[in-house]
Amino acid sequence: MNTRRAGAMRPAVLATAIAVALAGCAVPAGTDAAGASPASSGSGGATAAATPAGAQPGTQVAAPSQQDVDTARAEVAKLSTRQVAAQLVVPDLGSVDAGVRGIGQGYGGVVVMRSALPSGRGAAGAAKAANARYATAMSGSKRSWPAFIAVDQEGGPVTRIDAPLTPFPAAMALGAAKDPALASAVGRASGSELRGLGFTVVMAPDADVTTPKDPTIGVRSPGSDPARVATTALSYVQGYRQAGLVPVVKHFPGHGSVSADTHAGTARLTASRAVLDRRDLVPFRKAVEAGVPAVMTAHVIATAIDAKRPASLSRPVTTGVLRQQLGFSGLVVTDALNMGAVTAGTAPGEATVRAIEAGADVALMPADPKAAVSALEEAVASKRLTRARLDESAVRMIVALRGARASVPAAAPGSHRSVAQQVAAATITQIGGRCGARAVRSAVTVSGGTAADRAEFTRAAKARGLRIGGARATKVVLLGGGRYQAGTGGSSGGTTGSGDVLVALDTPYGLAQGRATTRIAAYGRTPATFDAVVDVLTGKAPARGRLPVAVGASKIGSGCG
């Protein structure tokens, strides 16, 4: 690598770049990123028309001053090369104790995974206690900025901490609602509960434009219409920022049309540059224009830009397209560097060096964190990278973390049930049967899905006066069983079946097949989702959502809503 190209920005340019990147989506107070009045997500929940005490809808993080940047630069200058290299590495160390030791030894933070927490309702409390220890370790290491304490909490299948946090569906549900205010409310509600646990970074929202052959994103995406994806993702961003978190928009340059899973191995994004420009890059271009603070790069090989290297390790993609062509000057975070797409045939630590060379700032979850730090230190010693290049990334990281200031109070776990109910009521989509008509008799049977899905549907049905079983019971079939699991082929939802009623709990493509009178897309499996499904089936509520993806002959926008 040419060390001049891999070197640092001039100080004045860096200060301007960081200020622009962190200025936020400047919109008038009382409006969200799309101009709509945001729904409330106060700690007690509220209706979409209300604003909770202490909330300041539309308020964004102020641009950092030259003094903010100068302060961060001066602090970074006091670190040794090894210390600044460690600051850029954010690992998953497998346990809380290891994470505390790692931050104390210089890592910039940790990624909190489900495996490090107890199962069940104790996970949230354990996370709060762990995050407090991480923050203490950070200050104990004589660094005055916050630790990068991150969690993958997209909602739906990618949820690291369950009850008692308020459960929200994946982003496709908000794509079906097509309500920017509601998406902002979800980001604000989820974010305020996460901040109450001590998190500083959320690895969301997903801004990928999905396609029917997409095995790993699916319902995690707001849909297959680039404009709808952009609006929904940016509305999430606003909510997260109001909650005081750093949101990381992912997965650049787009993961929604890739047929392979980067957790397992090589995945190619084979679209032409023209297709990328009008589809995959649209949400990210809008995100950059809106001033989002952080973007995650994917491990997909975008063949139209760089046919050899994953985007996360590609300078033509990360620097050439994201930074130079789109103009992004904020924090670039890699996808997890322990994934098969970057570890195969790569020496420990090498992927981290290549990512920083490419233009990334944060090396997320390298397979060998110690080797990653040593490799960065050695790259500076050999002049493959400059020390100034590492400093540039460290300053971006510090300013981003310090710049996350909440305009709503932190909230207790589970305190946004009303927001979850609003989401469910707005997203259920009906593409078969008579709109508004009762679709079930007084008794129902339920099949498909998982045992937990069937139990939740049964609970919701009984609560609304339906009997379970009997000779004349309406046959309800749940499509899609199980949760997204990294490296196992993605989220379900392509299955189909036959009955009186089909209900798709994941992606809705299975509704195009099988025999049924009524076809419902739910996009999730939260308790509120099942309640809303039964309300639609019994005619107590309309199906207000519209398809965010095409399903057979039903086009985007189809539905009773």
C-alpha cells in the first residue's frame, strides 16, 4: 500500500469532515427526517400524536466544534502506537470478565453477544451490570471518552437481548407501515431502553434493499423499494440518536441481492454499477446526505467496483465509493472480521490491517484481537500505514462517541409496550380475502411455525374469545419457523402451506403459493404482532400495512391499507 494514500487527512480537513459527518439530520423541531411528526416513545409509551415528557423530537446531535476535534487529537497523540491501534479494535472476547480485562488493556470497547449473557429474563440485568464494568474499565485505563459498547439489536430475528426489553419486529414491518414517524418512535424506544442498560452503540438499522433470493437479510430489510428503505432507515437513525446512541447503518454497499452468506464464505454482489446506483446505493447515499454518524461495510465482493476483495477490505469500495464518491466522512465500522468471507486464507491480524488501509476506522470482532493490534503496530513500523492514519480513525471514533447526546431520558426495560402495539397495528398486511371482513369462525386450529409461534397465536386467539379446535374450526397455517441464525442460511419465510388462512411471520413470499382464502403478512412474531393478526382475522381491526416487497402477482404497495 502506498503510505501516502494510506496516510492521514490534513488536520483542518479532518476537523471539517468529522463536523459534517456528525452534524446529524438537521430538521425542524417537531418533525422527523421525512417531515412527519414523530410518534412518542416515552418511558411509559404513548400514542403517535403525543410527545412524552422530556422528549425533543427532531433534535439532533450538534456538530462538534474545532475544540472537540482538537481535544480528541491531543488525547490520541498521548497514546503509544500500540495503544492507538488497540483503540480501533472492538472485539467479542466471549465473557464479561474477558471484556473488562480487554478494555482495561486498551481495546476501544466490546461487542455484547447473547453467548456472554445468561438466558431468559436475566440477560438485561446482566448486560447492565456488565456494561457498567466496561465503562469503569474504560475510565480506569485513563481514557476519558466512552467505551464503544455495541449490540446487534435490530429487532426481529437479530435481537441479542430479549425480555424484559420491549420486543419489536424487524425492519420489514416498518417498511410495510411506511410511516417515518413510527420508525423513529421504534428507534427512540428501543434505543432508550438500550441506553438504560449502558450501551453506547447499536449495530442498526439495516439499509439493505432486499430481493426474493436474499438468504441472509430478508425481513431485516425495510423492503425492496430503495426509497422506502432509505426513508425507514433514516427514521430509525433519528430515533436512535435522540435516545443517545451511535447508530451504525449497514451493510455497505448492499447485502440484499447476494445469494451467499458472508458468515460462511465468499459472497459476490454481481450487480452492474448502474444497478448499484439505482438500487443498493440509494439508501446509503441518502444516509450520507443526512449526516448519519456511522456506516458498516459488508464482506461482499462488489464485482462492478472491486472483483477481488470484500468491500470491507477494499479501498476502491470503502474509500473510492463511500468516502470520495458519496462523500461520507464519518465513522466506518467493518462487519465482524471473524466471518468466513474474510478469514479464509488470511493470516491473523491481516484482515484488520487491510480494513484500515481500505478506509475503515473500527475493526469489529477480529478473529484474533491481540494479533490485530500487533499487526497494526507492525504496519506502522514497516511504513505500510502511517501513525497519522491510525490517529485519524481514533479521533473519528472518540468524537462520534462523545457526540452521542440524548434528548429523551433512558428508559426501563419493557416500558414501550404501547409503541410495540402501534407498530403491530400499522404493519399487518392482507393480500387475500375480503378487506375488513371477519376471516375466521368462532373456533380455529393452528399449525406451522414453531411451538412458540403456535403458543403465542393460541394465547392471542383465546384472549379474543376464539375456541381452539373442533370439527368446523378455521384452519390457520403459520409460515416461517425459527429465527435467523448467522451462518445457517438465513431467516425463514419462503415456506408455504394450505389452509383457510395463511400467516407469514417472516418474509411474505410464501403467501404466493398454497391454497387459502385469506393471506396475511405479519413480518414478525412478537406478542403484539400475534394480537394484531387475530384482531384482523376477527374483523376487529383493519389490516393497515402494504407490501414492501412483491409477492407473486401482488406488487409493492398491495394490501388493504
